[in-house]
Amino acid sequence: MGIEIIASELDVMWLMGAQVSYIDSVIAEPSDGGVVSPVGKQARPLLQATFSTWDAAEVAAMFGTTRSGRKAFFIRPPVDRYRKVTAATIGTATGAEQTFQLQISMGTLTWDALYPVEETIIIYGNGVQILGSAWELDDDGQVTVDAGALTNGHTVTVTFEYMTAVRFVESTLEETIETVDLQTIQTVTVREVF
């Protein structure tokens, strides 16, 4: 059993100097006691981000909700290449009802987009957008397109945003007093789970 993911997005402003990277190390899974332990090498690099925000209260609320990182939550980094897929080819239309898996790519490495944001999905057949009522988002990032919505033989492309499931790396949450007005800046590191 993997780490539990709560259906909540941490949507805060990231301040200048944030670091976003992909790491290629080990798969981490929680033990019976809730401790996250490495169990082997993952199939692809995982997103890791360290950022600061003035929205310290929101970070603290998520930290408490996730029991100090024992549960995961969602983020969308403020840089498109870490949250958006643009004009990606997902298949060739047959004219019949079809299901396509949304995917994320980095170079020649591709993996399933498990958490696409439904209201951002735009599907095209040979560059012509199809109506949102002609498709449905299924579980695990699959879209099912109605029969006749796409012309047989047309190339199917998609643009969409996606969320990344992450957990807090540290079980300690610290705030820094930034001004005499006692405003706080929160710095936090999160790492993708799957």
C-alpha cells in the first residue's frame, strides 16, 4: 500500500529563489509506523521543490492536515514545464469511441499523468478543438472521446495542466520572522510520491 493522498491542493504563491528539480534515487513507501523508507529504485525521476512563501498559514494547515508528511497532497509549481503539457500527441482517431492516456514527457522518458486538471484539458483532432461535452475524464488520467467526435485517421493532440502528488520531506515545520511587523516567510521542501 502506498502513501495516502488527500484530495487537496496547496495553492500558495512561490517567492523568487524557489528550486524545482527532478531526482532519480529511490522509491519511498511508508512503513507500518508511518515512517517513509526507501525500498528500491523508481522507474522515473521524481519532482522535488524547495520554495518560500508568505502564505505561512496555508502551509501550516497542510502540514497539520497531512500529519507532518505522513499523507500526501497536490501542488502545481508556478512554471509551465512542471505543470503543463502542450500539444502532445496521444494517438490517432478511429472514429469510434476511444480512450487515451494523458502523459507527461521529459526528453524520451514518458509517464502517465495521473492527476490532470479537468477544466484545463483541450483535445484536438488535426488541430481542431473538439467540444468538452464530447469527452469524459476517467480515473488515472484517461480521457474517453465519444464516437464521431474525431475523424478517422486524424492525429489526436491534447493540452492540459496536471497536479503532482507530494509529501513534506521534513517532519519539522519552521517559520522565519522576516520583518518587525512579525510577518512570516515559510520555506518548505516537498517530494513527489507515486
